[in-house]
Amino acid sequence: MNSFEESAQHSADAEPRTPRYTSFSEAFDTARNDASSMAREAAPKLKDALAGAAHDIAYGAAFGACFAACFAKELMPSAVRDALRRGARAGRNAAEKAAEPMTSAACDMPPPLAT
């Protein structure tokens, strides 16, 4: 005799089960309580998993950005790096000059015509 036949005979001999709950409200309350307790158990695990994932993503993004910048810096010829430094310095000087207060001669000019 195989296990399928045994289980079929065993289930046929078993008495029919009576309903576990007497009302829908009782079943709903039990389900709500069970779900609430399972959620309380799962929340710390989920929180740890999300925190770990956020840490890994932030680390990967920072590592990727720094690695790419350092790699590009090493590949770039020194003449190009010097030109970028001079351009950055010139841009900073131009921004500082533009941020200085205007002299009285510049204030005497009329405003541009409105279109």
C-alpha cells in the first residue's frame, strides 16, 4: 500500500472538524491580533535590513564617486590638470570681482530699456 492510499483512508476515517470560530467578528479579531504580533516580531528585522541596505547603497555610491574621480585624475595628463586649476582660479577671481560692490561710475549708467 502506498502513502497516498493511507492518507486517503486516514482522512476518510477522521471526524469532520467543527468550525474554529463562532462568528466572523471573532475570526477577524483573532486574525488582527495574530497579524499585529507577527508585525511586531518582523519590524525590528525589517528595520535592520533596511538600515543595512541604506548603508551599503551610500557606501557604494561614495566609493564609486571617489574611485571614478581618483581614476580620472590618475589618467589625466598633468598639462590638462594644470589648465583646469588655472581655469578654476580664474573663475573664482571673476566671481569675487563680480561680487564686489559697484563703483559710483557704474551707478551713473541708466538702466537698460525694457522690452
